[in-house]
Amino acid sequence: MTFGKNKIDEFQSLVKNQILVSEDDKYLSDWRGVFKGKTNFVIFPASTKEVSNVVKLASNNEIPIVPQGGNTGLCGGATPDQSGNSILMNLTKLNTIRSIDLIGNTITVEAGCILESIHNEVDKKNKVFPINLAAKGSCTIGGNLATNAGGNNVLKYGSTSDLVLGIEAVLPDGKIINTLTALHKDNTGYALHKLLIGSEGTLAIITAATIKLFQKPKLKLSSFMQVKDIFKSIQLLQYLQSVTGNGIEAFEIMTKPILEIIHKQFPQYNKPFTSIPEMAVLVEFATTSDLDLKKNEAGETIFKNKVIEIMTNTIEKELIEDAVISQSNQQNKDLWEIRESANIAQMQEGFQLKLDISIPISKMAEFWNNTSKDLNKFHSKVKICVFGHLGDGNLHYNLMDISKDHPYVHRNQNLLKDFVYERVKKVGGSFSAEHGIGQLKIKELNKYKDKTSLELMKTIKLSLDPKNILNPGKLFTII
Ligand SMILES: Cc1cc2nc3c(=O)[nH]c(=O)nc-3n(C[C@H](O)[C@H](O)[C@H](O)COP(=O)(O)OP(=O)(O)OC[C@H]3O[C@@H](n4cnc5c(N)ncnc54)[C@H](O)[C@@H]3O)c2cc1C
């Protein structure tokens, strides 16, 4: 089905911005090109009122709406289905920064604000909003909230859900709920804003949020460290947390196969070591203290000396084999560019089975060793390309073919997925750490989520959205 001119005119009358009637692939397929949907109706509201009016009209006509932010999600959550029955609502024109409170350390932003534009805005005021991911130049804060995005700095600051004080959103009947607040404490019943975080557009369309800001670090230093194995990586994490008073901002892991792919796809990047190590971690240290900026006679800051001392100790304790430390902001950026290119490099390289898992840190080494040993034993054609946020237990445990001439992973996706997910379950982990469910992991949600929790999720969905208007077919199928 496609929408007739009359229906389009009716919606058109509700929004200032144009409605595109288009086959434009940019909006109709997901970032990886795995999911493709249909609609000839893409709508760009620019105010909460417009969102509300469109939702009311859609609800009266029982027309489903698929909310979309920057369309960088990795589970097909923002892609409409193939029926052509739904409206795609792109929120990127709803993008005003409403207010910033430098004393209370909060900012209120509309849902379509690009994450990086929020970073740039608060940077001018010496603040940071610490959700940081490689898609920051395109993803929106609304999408970050709807997927409860994680990223590189969860270790220190928590996920998106830890950083949101209140939300404004449009409910499936078009009513506007406003819980925007600068209060850090507000125990007045259910924390309704939390319900919408991670709801992937199925319960409400988020239009604005008040989020927490932090003091901008005065200095950041990153170190790329070569480690022997996963045991040593975990010991290193514990050591660094203890000597810095839980002060490290990020602790990211990359294994040899992914580093090889990154350097192959981006040969212009400098290699931190002469040869690519079996395993490396990228650690970010930061200070907000002026005292740390004082320089010694050699012109080195106290902070840099502290980091060098810590690094020397890690070598003496045999926690790491070798390390490089960034000597300038540019070098810091260069080291992070390697890590942040992992997704795109892997996509350019060829088919990958992407598994976004989280494992309790205490079980990480057990999971890692047993699973890779078993995978190699039973599926010798599989290359295990791991990278991710080891500091918070989140691994991007991606599987690729050893050789393109013998495609195995694509044909055996379900088998391999089950193989890894069963082991994840055994150690109390999750099959979806930060990317969400979307269309991609509905089967797994059904299989691994506690049954009572899943029933409760469906009950909440149906009581808020009895007509199943908002993002149907995502998270679960409601019959
Ligand atoms: C290179 C790359 C790196 C990435 N790294 C990370 C990472 O480190 N950590 C991480 O967590 N994710 C990561 N992601 C995934 C993705 O960037 C995040 O999920 C991001 O939060 C999605 O934001 P978006 O605006 O692009 O949302 P979209 O992709 O447009 O939508 C995602 C979901 O949110 C819903 N949605 C969007 N906006 C709204 C709204 N205003 N109201 C209600 N629902 C809405 C959509 O319906 C959909 O279900 C990465 C993606 C890429 C491409």
C-alpha cells in the first residue's frame, strides 16, 4: 500500500517542513544495509506540537509511525517494514538546544540534536556530555535515549539511562508528557522517563530531554597498550581502577584480527607498534584538576608524569608488554581514530556476524577462553574479531570468514549465534549489550529474556499503545 494524495495532503497541512514522497534509500534502509523497508511518506516535524498533531492524525487513522533519528542504529529499529503501510517520522529537524544550566550542570536538548553538536556546544562552556560513540557525527540524542546507547565512557559515567533527568515525549494518542527537570532527586512515583529509555520508539516519540553535564577534563592522555591475554587485560583494568581511584575514562579492547582489518582498510593510520599485537587495550586518562597541569623543570605536567609512572608500574608488574602514550591532542585523536574505525573497517571488509554481548567482568576470562577455544575447534573457518568496551564488560564479538573463497559464517549464522549466545547465557551475560533489539534480535529476546519481564513489557506496550501505532514489529511482534 502507498498513501493517496488526500492522505498526504492531510499530513502535509500539519507540518511546516515538507513531507518527502520518495524511494530514497537513505531513510529506507539501515546503516549496514541489512534491512530495507517501504513507505512513500517521510515526515520531518520541527516542533513537539507538530509531532503531537501528526501522531493524533495517525492514531485516528490507525497508521503506524516509525520514529527515526540519525539512522545509525545497528538492529533495524528505525527501518519501516515492507508493507508500505507506515509513516517514517524523521526527527532531525527537531533540533534546538532549549537551555543550558551551567550551575546545575544540565542541558535541555530536542531529540533531533546530533550528539556531536551537543558535544561542541557544551565544550565551549568547559563541560562534557559523556556519551561518546563512533556514530556521534550522525546519531541523535533521541536515538541515543531510545536505544539506551552506551559507547566508550560507560565505565566512568554510565549508559545514557544514567545521564538523563527528564524527558518530553509524545504518547501514541498524541498527548504530550513532560518530565523535563533539572532535579537530580524527584521521588514522586514511577520514574516514567526511565521507562522510555531503551524503548526503541515503541512506547512514545521522544521530543526533548534534560541530560547531565560534567566538568570538561583539563587534560586527556591515552595509552595504547600491548597485552598478553585476556587475564592480563582484566588484571590491568583492576590495577588502573585502583591506582586512579576509578578515574579512567575508557578501557577499550582490540584483538589482532580487527586491528589487521583496520590497518588494511585505513593504511594511512600510523601503527602504534612495529607489528600488530595479538591483543591491545586503549585507555584514556583524564584530569579536571588545575594542580595536575603544573609543569616540572623538563616542561612535563604533573599529570603526564603520573600517567608515565603508572605505565612504568604496569610494565614492572608484567601486566602489559609494551605501551605508547599520546604526546599531544592530535596523537590522542589519532589513537582513538583507530578504535573508532573498527565498525566501518569491518563493514568495508565483508560480511560479519555482529554479536554485541556483555559479560560479567569476573567471568570475562572464563567466557573468552572457553568460547574461542570451542569455536576454533568446531568451526575452524571462523575468524573471531573482537573489539569493544572491555571496561564495562561489553564485547563486539564479531565473526567473519577466514577466507572469502570459503564463505561459512553467512550460511551458518544461526548456528554460530546460538553457539555464542548459549555460552553468554551460561556466564550470566546478555545477548544485547548496547545496540538494542530492533528487528534483528526479536527471536533472541523471546528466547533469553525472563518470561515474566517479557510479558510485562508487552502489557506496558499494549496499555500505552493499544492500536500498536508506534514502531510495530520492533522489540516483539504483537498479534
Ligand atoms: C559506526 C557506529 C558506531 C556505533 N557505536 C555505538 C556504541 O559505541 N554504542 C552504542 O550504544 N551504539 C553504537 N552504535 C549504534 C547507534 O549509533 C546508536 O544506537 C545510536 O544511539 C542511534 O541513534 P540514531 O539517532 O541514529 O537512532 P536511529 O538509528 O535513527 O534509531 C534507533 C532506534 O531509536 C528509535 N528512535 C530514534 N529517535 C527516536 C525518538 N526521537 N523517539 C523515539 N524513538 C526514537 C528508532 O525508532 C529506532 O528504534 C554505533 C553505530 C555506528 C554506525
